[in-house]
Amino acid sequence: MAAHPQKSTGEQFSLRLKAFYAALFLTLGVQLPFLPVWLTAKGLDARSIGIVLAVPALIRIVAIPLASRVADRRDALRGVIILAAAGATLAFGVLAFAQGALAITLVYALASAAYAPAMMLVDIYALRGLAQRGRAYGPARLWGSAAFIAASFGAGTLLDLMAPDDLIWLMVGAMALATAAALELAPLGPEAAGNAPARASASGLLRDPAFLAAVAAASLVQASHAVYYGFSTIDWQVAGYDGRVIGALWALGVVAEIALFALSARLPSAITPMALLMIGAAGALVRWSAMALAPPLAVLPLLQCLHALSFGATHLGALAFVARVAPPGAGATAQGYFAVTLGITMAIATAFSGVLYGRFGGAAYGAMAMMAAVAWLCALAAKRLAR
């Protein structure tokens, strides 16, 4: 018997989306843990590395609103994603040849200007396309997390076998795969009310205290990962752990994240987006407080499992909340507001993380714990204001 057309279409859409998520996160799986190692090999100190790593967050402020406006105005999510992926591939290729802190910062800014919108817009594309086909977001998104594991573990193994300044080519190759996968994404049908009035009504969210508090909470929790993203690999190297152990620790955090994404479609209805934000903030508070105390290797796997909360629960909660309150036809614009806020917060946190780590080492995680505490209070305020 022939497959039901809607089911068949949904399966094809989901498979192509999973392939793109996987390819896109291959790049991130090398970039997040090991770009600081590459930057160190290029002669940059901790302060300079902090500035370079702040660029992706800072560039969101300009790149994401521009990309989201084009995507909403022309109903061109897929097209913008393809262009962004291709631009990121080219820029990472140029980055491989950059020399000196200034040149590296400028070229990395160009790469981030393309990569950041691709990462944000694919979530909007996924939420819309999967909803149209009656499918959940989490089970598709987990393929990106699985690819992150493969990349971080693989790159960790290669770190012991190859020169650190060659790591950049792993990012270039992964981004080229993402561009090829983007070309295979299925087109989306037009969304209802995708017009100027809808976009104008999206700006009303900026006057909604509950929206602002929720966005602040999610941004602070995600930005509290700045020391972890920027300096955990270096810190673990200083502690004497080899590349395989470091890759395994990164991978374990994402395994926990995958488990949450896989179960997200089965979460009780009582666990609202606001509840997820509060859970994420609490997980981050516990995680960074413990990391500031220089825990032994035996404790690190337990703390890495908290990534399911500090990142995973926060990510799901923020996406679901913004999608719920966004006017029809303005989903990318509304998510763009969140992305810009996150970009500003992450840029500040990342730049300061270089200063803090350079001066205090692993104790810099204490500042991240304080950010998580403020985020929990913001989430609580958002919950009460939403009532």
C-alpha cells in the first residue's frame, strides 16, 4: 500500500532538516571546544581570545535583524539559510589564512555574520515546517546535537594527532557540507499573514514586560556559558587532561542535551516554556557554582550532564515562548528580537570572560553563576507578569 502523501512529505522534510542540522552542528562541534586552541596556536593571549570569541555574539546585533527581516518580508527562510551557509563556508576558508589578532577578528566577524543567521533561521524554518506537518521540534533538533558530539569527540582525538593550527580546516569542511545540505531543504509554503501589519505588531512585544523579562532570562542563562565555551578546553588542558578526555566531556554534555530533546515531545503540559526557563537557570546556577570550585575529574561528568538544563531546557523554553507570542507572519522577526538580546548579552559576557579567566582561572565560573541567579529571578518575574 502506498504511503500517505502527508506522512511521506513529512518524512522527507524531516530527513532533509535533520541532515542540515547535523552538518551545521559539525562546524559548531569543532568551533566551540577547539577554536580557542586554534587561536592560542596563532599566538593570541587570553584577553585577545575573549575579544575574538565575543565577535559572533556581537555580530548578531546587526546580522540577525537584517536576515530575519528579509526572511519575513519575502517569505524566504530557505533562500536566506542557503546564502548564509555558503557565505560562512567562504569566510571560514579565508580565516584559515588570516594572521594577527586584528585580521583574525575581522575575518571571524564576517564568518559569524553568515553563520549566526543560519543557526537562528533554521530553528524558525524547523518550527514552522514541522508544525505544518504535525511533527515535534526536539526529535529533529537532536540530530544537530548528535553531530556536535561526533565533531567534538573526533576533533578531540585529532587534537593529539594534528597540529592545532590545522583545526580550522575541519570547520571549513563541515561548513561546506552544511551548504550542500541547505540546498536540499524543502521549500516552505507561504505563512498566513506574512505582511507588514504583522511585522509591525511584532514590535509591540518590545513593550510587553513579560516578553522582555523572559528574553532577559534566556539571554542571561545562555550567556552564562561564556567561560565554558571560551576556556573550558584550555582550563582542562592546564589540569592535565588529554584531547580524548576533553572531547568526551564536551560530548557528554551534549548527550544529556540530546536526551532532553528526544523526550521534549512527551514532557507534561504542566512544564510550560516559563517553567523550562526557570529550570534552565537553576541548572546553570548549580553547574557554574560547582565549576568555580575546580572539581576533580570524577565530578565533571555529573556537571556536564547539567548541560541538558543550562542549555537544553533554556533553548526549548525560549523558542517555545517566543513562537507562542509571535504574531502570524512575524516569527523570524520575533525570534530576531531574542537573538539580538542574546547577542548583546553574550558579547559582553564573552569579552569579560577572557579578562576574568586570564586573572582568576577557573574561578571565573563564579561570575557565570551570578548571571544564572539573576536569570532565575528574571524568569520568575516573567512568569508572574504573564499571569
